[in-house]
Amino acid sequence: MYKLIVGCPQCGNKVIWEANNQFRPFCSERCKLNDLSQWAQESYRIPLTDNDHEHHEATES
């Protein structure tokens, strides 16, 4: 049977993508918690486009 292997988003280790991997897509609980921590610290952000910036300024006026 073919097994899908993906890279852990945190450390890049190879992980078999299967239902019984409780940490997927991460390789371990540590990587999963590191990712959650980065979200909580607002390390991940979606950049504003010029259009978003203009809309934000227009709604503040």
C-alpha cells in the first residue's frame, strides 16, 4: 500500500500522513505546540495589500 510522506511544517522531518498520527501534519507534540505558540504570539500574519490598507483608512475616517 502507498503511504503519503509529508514534511513537518516546523522542522521539516518526514512524516507519514495517516489517520493514527495524532500530531499530523506535525512530527511530534513539540512541533505542534511550537506552531501553536507562534500563532499565539502573532508571529504569523497575513500581509495587507494596498487595497486593504486604503479600505482600512476609509473606515477609520
